[in-house]
Amino acid sequence: MNFPIPDFVPVPSAEIMQTIRVVSLIVGICLVGVGLLFQFLFKKNFFCNKKKEKKATALWVVIGIGVLLIANHGIQLLF
């Protein structure tokens, strides 16, 4: 279904969309890498107190967002 796009709606070109996908994929990979790195660095005192548990939860959120970015933009780059 192709709907006409009004002139006042900015639509990026195909090259710009490709660049956005690649940058988002790289950002996702970096988020997962940083999240896993900090997860392993904090592993010694992982469940010491509530503050450490909040940090661990935040790290899992960062890793999850990175995985979603990788999956979404990786699939977009395939098609």
C-alpha cells in the first residue's frame, strides 16, 4: 500500500536511511559490549547490597537495548 506523502513531511533519501541503519547497528554493538564489560567488572561484588543490584539492573537494560538495536537494524540491512 503506497500512500501519498505530503510535501511538508521530510523524508530522508535512501542513502541517509542506510547510514542511519549502519550507525544504529554500531551503537547497538557498542551498548552490548559496554554492558557486558561492566557486567564482568562488577561480577566480584555482584549481590553485595541494593546499590549493586540497581547497577546490575541498569546494565541489563543497556544490554537489552543494544540487542534490540542490533536485531532491528540488522534485519533492516538484510532487506
